[in-house]
Amino acid sequence: MKKTYKQDTKLVHVGRAPEEYFGLLNAPPASASSIIYPSLAAYESTTHKYRYGRMGTPLAKKFEEAVTMLEGGYAAVSAPSGMTAISIAVMAFVKAGDHILVTDSLYESSRCFFDGFVTRMGMKVEYYDPLIGTGISKLIKKNTALIYLESPGSATFEVQDIPAITKIARKHKIVTIFDNSWGSGLLFNAFEHGVDVSVIAATKYMNGHADAMLGAVVAGNKETYKKIKSTALDLGICAGTQEMYLALRGLRTMKLRLKQSAENAMVVAKWLNKHPKVQKVYYPALPTHSSHKLWRRDFKGANGLLSILLKPAPKSSVARFMKDLELFPMAASWGGYESLLLPQYPEKRALPWKEKGFLVRLHIGLEDPDDLIADLKQALQKFK
Ligand SMILES: *Cc1c(COP(=O)(O)O)cnc(C)c1O
């Protein structure tokens, strides 16, 4: 495939190899444990391509090639979920005694990982304000090994000044890991903004149909790739064949789905922004969002995720509001074809949360936004 092709063309052609598969247009979901070696010399060679299913299969290579292309990195390592992609990436660069700086607006399960496993393994985790920017330099210690970034942040979508933070990290030779799930590799190029390692939950827009768990770690250069790959090998982590097949299939239409979700979300967000029972709408593409300017500077677009802060009300009213919605089932995840809602608990963060009222995250799917608005309207009407 020509390097000069534009992204849309590459997204159609990447990860296909009909010459390897009797002309099949799509690389088939071929699973393997045993892979036959043609000779002892091949077995003893360190460059032999496929050794054992867990260590890599032709389809895993295709998926990893696709994610690498999407993110513009050096190479990728596939993982069975976004969370394993995060844990592999972190474990590749830290050791007991290290100090780690973590953005306070991170994904909830990532917080559990840092507070639980990472802390138990002897690392010291410190949360920082996502809007800290160059102020991060004051938090750097002699033993700071890693700065963990996620932008826009989960639930309230604070946009971090990534170029400012990565510049400081480079000066101190501190590794930066960026959770690029929100941008799905399409809306933000982590490496152009100075990040060392990008992780992505392919569970979200890439697979896009709410039926598979998958993740990937993308390294910006060979040296970081080697560390990540050896960590994944040591931990015995490999992704499921069916899941990688589904994500490659999802990749072909990801841009269209993402664009439509974002377009619908903007219509819904604007409508919610004027509703008297909604205190605040968190959506980076809205000019009223606190991080809107930074988002415009660094991102190529938005997705279908937004949160609303309801007017203070008893918990039972909040529960009723959620039940009254017909088109927003309550479920974790986002980035599928469908709309969903999920309660959020920002008061669990390390930094104080001062807002009153319940925070609800909505994922806006591919339904007609008129229907979504009508549904929200009737449920908000009953909300007291
Ligand atoms: C969902 C999500 C993850 C984790 O992905 P899984 O595939 O669910 O493990 C990581 N980061 C962010 C920002 C997410 O939204």
C-alpha cells in the first residue's frame, strides 16, 4: 500500500492480504495454538515469524498493522481488552519504588488498577489535575518514571495540554502513556503531540457493535515497542481471534459511524444545553465546555459521548428519569451503533468535586436525533 494514500484509503486497504489467503478479500479469523516449523533451523532462528498462537498469529499481525497505521506509531501489541492494553503499557515501564503521575479524570477501571495492583506492586501513585498543563513540572520527583494521560477525560471531558506535558516529560526522560480511546486514533494523533505510548480500547468505536472486548498498545518507536511486547509475552497476554476479526471489520466503517455519532451528539448536546432541568452539559465540541479551546486546538473532531449534570434531586427521581428513557438503556461502554446511558460518580476522584446534582453520561448512537431528543424531553418533563 502506498504511503502517500490518504487515511480513508488506508483504512479500507490496511490489514488485508488476499495473496496469503487464496484470494480472500478479508483476512479470515484463523485461530492457532500450534504452528508448524519447517526445520530445526527455523525453530532456532530468532526471526522466525509465527512461533505459537499466544505469541502472535497472522490475524494478530494484521490487526496490529491496522492500529499502527491508524495511530501513526512504530508498531502495536494487541490485547484482549482496553484495560489489558493499559496494564501492559504501564507494567512495561515501571518498577517498585517508582513515582507515577496520573491524571485525575481517568477512566474508572484505570483508577482501580492504579489504586490496587500498581500500588500493591510498590509504585507510588499521585493524581494530578487534568488541567495542570506546565504546572506538572512542580510534581516531578527524582523517581518519577511515568506520566499517565487521558484526554478528554472520562465523564467530564477535561482536555489536557498534551504538548506542554509531553515536552516537560521528555526533558526529564519520563515516559508518557496516553489513553487515546476517546479519539479512537482518528481524532487525535498522540505521537504528533509528543506522547511515547498510546493505548486504545478497540472495544469502543473500532469494533463499534457492542459485541467484543479488544485493545491495543501502540509504541512510538522500536525501543518502547520491544519493552511493551516483552511485557505482553511475559504476562502471557494475547487477544482473541474472533475479536480481532470483528474489529478489523468495524475499522472499515469506523470513521462514518464516529462522524454520524458526533453529528447526532452535537444536536442533542445543544438541545440539552438549553433545558432548564439540566445544569450543565459536558461535551468538548460545545463552545460552553470549559476545555473547548484546547479541544479545538488539538483534536480533529468529537465523538458521541456527553454527560449531563441534572438539577439536584432525590436519588429516586434520578432512578425514575433513567427508567423513563426508552432509547437509552443503562450499560457500560460506548462507541457502538446504539445510544446508552451510565451513571457517573465524580465525587470518587482524588481532587474535590464541588458540583451538586447527579452526573449521567450518555452515548449518542446512530438513531435519529429527533427521536433521542423526544425521548429525553418526556423523561426530563417527569423529572422532579
Ligand atoms: C472503555 C475504556 C477503556 C477500557 O476498555 P475495555 O475494552 O472496556 O477494557 C479504557 N479507557 C477508556 C477511556 C475507556 O472508555
